[in-house]
Amino acid sequence: MAVALAIAGALVASWPLNVLDVRARAPFASVASAFGPAPGYPGYQWSRDGRDATDEVTTISGPAHCGWQSATMLFIGWPLGTRATTSSQTRMYIRDPEGVYGAEFRDRLVLHATLPPDARRSGYRVGQIELYLAPSDQDDAIYVVAPPGVERWPRVDPQRLCA
């Protein structure tokens, strides 16, 4: 019993830190379990078509000094496959159910979305979670897909960061 309590306590304590990407792996493979709360820096280790892609996709919590830590910011090199070295080479999407980044982004977030018919896999994944884009709205949103469901995260354009 004591061992089980110690393991449970360690899991609860390490959850926000996402030790060993535990939130992105089964059974914690829903989008909500992986990104709520938002992962701290350096975020998850993304892959694309089986190779490391952490220099192409980053998902991290917003900065605490701006009060945005509950929001998940997704940066992806654009066009796909770009290893971005500047913000002009990335697109930014946000998961902000609390509206700390702005009500407009909370209102454009769809937590129970349906993939549009033209949605295609980007090749990017972390655990069971994959990124999809739809040509019909890729300038407005990205789809974050896990076995139990789909979320549609709005694009931030122009990107807005805090100092």
C-alpha cells in the first residue's frame, strides 16, 4: 500500500513537468491530457516520419511572467519541414481554453472538432498524437488528433509574444 501511494505521489508531482513524456503516451494519449496543463520548456519531443523533429515543431506553455502559462503555444516551421531559426519561418497556433492569451483565441479553439474532408497528416507526432492540416483552413488553424478525439487550434497571426 505504501509503495502504491509513493508511486501515485511521484506521478502527481511529476505531471506538470511531463517526465518522460508520460502525458503523451497511452493511456494519457488524449489531446487534453497531453496539453492541459501546458507542457513546460522544452516541451515534447516531436518526430516526423520516424525521425526527430524537435527543431521543426515545439509545443510549450506560454510564459508565466505574462500570465499565459495555462496556454499551450505550438510553433511549426513553415513551410512544413523547415528548421526555423527565426519567428518569420514559423507559424504559431495556440490552445487556450481559459482565454489568458485572449478571448478571441479561446473562442476560436474547438475542443471537440471534426477533421475537414481535405485534412491530411503532416507527419508530425508525439506519442499517439498527430498534427493534421487542411488546405481549406491551414492559414487559420491546425488539427491536433489523438485516438479519442480532435482539437482545432487557432493560428496566431501575426504572432504575439510577451517580453
